[in-house]
Amino acid sequence: MLVTRNQSKHRSAEAVELWNYLTAESGTSISVAYAELNGSHPESISPNTDRCYIFLSGMAKMNVEDNSYSISSGDVVYVERGKRHSMEGQATYYVINNPPFQRK
């Protein structure tokens, strides 16, 4: 399955522009989004999905529960479902959710 940038679905969240490539509607076992962070994305919890963030460029600070990480290009952060996490900085990354993320 090929999904091009033109086929992805663009959406905005606080301090993040996202392009959803694979979603729950894709019928895949994961969801994949490309993101551009510019500022502070507030704390959130993903109660139903594990998340893997793959950083492509830029620098950011990511908090996961009581841990704080300085992130740069090439880093990967895994966040288990139900864990508090937030991020701030300027960076591009892919986020992969398993099972696929679904907006409630």
C-alpha cells in the first residue's frame, strides 16, 4: 500500500501540524502520521495506543511521566499507552500508533 503526501489527511493540533497517512479507516494494524512541532504541545495521555515517535530533524524536549528527554534528529521515543507525555521545541517526526489511533 502506498500513501502519498497528497493522499494524507492534514489536521492541526496545538503547536503541531499533522499529516495522517495511515488511520484506523485504512484497515491497517497501525496508524502513521508525519508531524511538525513548533512550540509547546500540552500533556496528553493515549489510553488505547502505544506510540513510537521517530524524530527526523530539529530539537525538542519530551516529557514522559517523570522522565525528561532532550530529543534530536535520529532519536526514537516509545510511549506506552496510558502514560502522560508532552513535548516542546521545533522538530519534525513520525508518530506510529498501535493499534491505530482513533479520535473520540
